[in-house]
Amino acid sequence: MSRHQKRITIPVSWPISKKSHAWVAKTSPGPHSAAESMPLVTVVRDMLKLVDNAREAKRILYEGNVLVDGRAQKDYKLPVGIFDVISVPALNQQYRMLKDEKGMFYLSLLESGAVRKLARIEDKTVLKGKKQQLNLSDGSNKLAEGDFKVGDSLVLSIPDKQIEDQIGFQVGNLAMVVGGRHSGQTGKIKEIITVKSSQPNRVIISGDKEFETIQDYVYMIGKDEPVIKLGAVR
């Protein structure tokens, strides 16, 4: 299987030129799907602009100079997706991966110091002893006790990813849309419409304007205020 793909075939969410070169690295299997992530080498070179080419990007990765969610990553094809935190300790800079109103990834500059990340509960399995295994949107799994539901967001510490808070997927809480024509918009959930078919559930969100989207695109980001910074760096 090829380690690269033609630039003309990259997802629309990648904020890079499709015609400057013929090929670009593709993501390896990992915590995010290929359609909803970018390879780390492309983030370092094209978004952070720390280097001029892939060879230099690979070198700083091999030296452990770039962290993802608080851990040094050397796999240049590692998929980096929504809400992942990318840190460059040598420059005392850290960023959060988000999506804008066009559905394209961008990096939000964070303040120095400890940061937290969000991860959505994609699935859960009930185990013996009333414990639950929570399968999260960043590819990690957590064992937990309590009232957790699919669609809730967990606020995790970095790098140990301990659960610090929970934001319920429920009416009145603050949500961010990360796909579709309302990508990048935020607002409070007004109504959750359960669909009794193979179609996804729908969510009505009230923000600057009221709109409807599907549950797959909705991430809970707070109760009254966002628990993460949403500003963009262009």
C-alpha cells in the first residue's frame, strides 16, 4: 500500500494547496479516520510552518520536538484530528485543532501552561462491577463509573487523560458543529430529535441563528461557556 496519495484527492478539510505538488503523505491507521484527520508531518510543515519540507519535519519529529496531547510523537503519518492539542516545547507554543466555517482544519493558539482536551463518547460497554468502557473520539478508551451517555463530552487532562469533567449531550448545553454546512458554528442545543430508522438523529441548535444538523457533527463544548478556547490562528 502506498505511503502517499495524490494531492488532488485530499479531503476538503485539509488547508493545503492541491496543485503545488503531485503527492502528499497520507495518514496511517490511528485514533482518527483518514477522512477526519491530517498526517502530523503535514500539520508541522503546512500549518505550523516550522520547516520548509517533509524531510526537515520528519527530523524534528524523530527528535521528539513535537507533542500531540502531551506525548512526543515520531510517526510522521500519525492522524491528527479535531480537538487534538499539538505542542512545540522549544517555542513554548501549543495549539488545538479545530474546524472553521468552511469545514477546514485550523490551529487555535493556546496559552502556555496546562491545557485540557475534549473527547466525545462514541460508544460504551458495560462491564462487570458496574464499570463502563468508554470509547472516545480520539481513539482512547476509559474505564469509568457513573452516568455516561453516548454523545457526552469528557474533559481530559493532558497527558494522562484523566476525566476532569463531563458535558452532557442534552438540551441547554453548548455545542460546536464540526461538519456539514454549519461547520464551525456554536450554540445551545434546543432540541434533540430521535430518528427511529437508519438515519442519524437530528439536533436543533440555537446560536446567532437557529439551525438543524445531525448528531454526528455535534460536539459538546460547555454548559454556559466553552471549556476550551475557540480563537483561530491563520
